[in-house]
Amino acid sequence: MIGWRARLGFLVPPGNPTVEPEMIALAPQGVSVHFHRMTARGVGGSLDGQHERNRMMVDSLDSSIELLAMVNPDVVVIAHTATSYYLGRRGEADLLARLEHKAGTRVVTAFGSVLCALERLSVRRVALGAPYSPEITLQGKAHLEEHGLQVVDVANLQGVTNIYDETAERAYRLARGVDRRDAEAVFLSGTGMPTLAVLELLEQDLAKPVISSASAMMWHALRLAGVGQSIAGYGRLLTLS
């Protein structure tokens, strides 16, 4: 890794236009980011067939990670939060153990990064907003609760045809709508919906931490790679060690 402080790898859903620019924007100087696409047929980002595409992406991970491992990343992140919702707690743990053996490096999920972020923020009560179908959104709620978190409110973004067509402004309205007084933080799930541009504003408006899958997975990957640099402008989380 001559010349680089760290190398981060991201396994990205096919068609997702958001992960690469957001991770590149967050990466500190001296940190390289590398991407490989998972495989799934159908219209990427569409709510129709979302469950089936999740299954296909999970099935493609073994071959995908072998290719990404060729750049010798310090950490690999599965940049698809709903993968964890699809697998459940035991299935997610089994998958990570298998992929780490194949890659020869640490492998984490976007959802696992969220869990670590909420723990670092000392959050136990969270409001969940997502651009998914109601079914997948409720899977996310159940997965958070399975890990001991209290989900005080949950909402799926209304009027979504394709997640990849959504905007940061819509993410902002989703977070405002799902927030509750007893929520210690708001979590915006999903890596396909742009969120970084509104996290700082949301924290100012709601007076509490607001994290997204994107902010959590970059924070977690950097810390696992030994990079503790503070990144301002994207919410409190990315300023913490």
C-alpha cells in the first residue's frame, strides 16, 4: 500500500448511481476507494421484484468479492443495507465469515456499520426511514429490533417508483416526517437514495444525530482501516473517532 493510508472496497448493487460519488466525496486524502458491482437481473432500484434481486445479489457475492480482493483492500463493505434485512442476523453472520475467508480481509455490511454508528452515538431508540417497499422497510425494523434497538417509528418513502430516481430533498422530508420526540436519532436506510447533502441540515433542524447507510459505512470502514480523521459537513458521526 505504498503511498496510501488505506484502501477501501465497496460491493455495490447494479445500477446504483449513488454509492461511488458519495464515497469518493467522503474519502480523506490518501484513502483510495474501489468498487465492484454485484449481479442481479431486472430493473435496478425498482420496488417491483426487490426481494428477488436481493436474493440474486447475495448469490453473486462470492465471485464479486474475489475480484474486489485483487486490489488488496483493508476493508470491504457490502454497500447494500437490504442485504442484511434479507438474510437476518444469523444469515448475515454466516455470509461475512465466508466472505472474509475468501477475501483474506475484514468484510462488513452497511447495516453492521449502522449498528456500530448507533452504538458510538449511544443511541438505543431510533426512527427509521427508507425508500423501500413496506415489506422490506418492516424487515429493516425487525432487523434493528433483533439487535436490541427500539424503533420508535418507521416510514417508507411514499410515491417511489425507482429508488435510484430519488433525491436528497426527498430524503430530507422523509427524515423530518419519521422523527419523533422520543427518538434519540434518525436512521435513513438505503445506499441508493442520496443522503449526504442533507445530514448536517437535518441535525441542525432536528437537534439530534441523523445517520444514513452511506455516512455509517464510510465512518466504519475508515475506523477499521485505522483512519481516524474527522470529516466535517456530513453530520456528527463522521467527526467522531
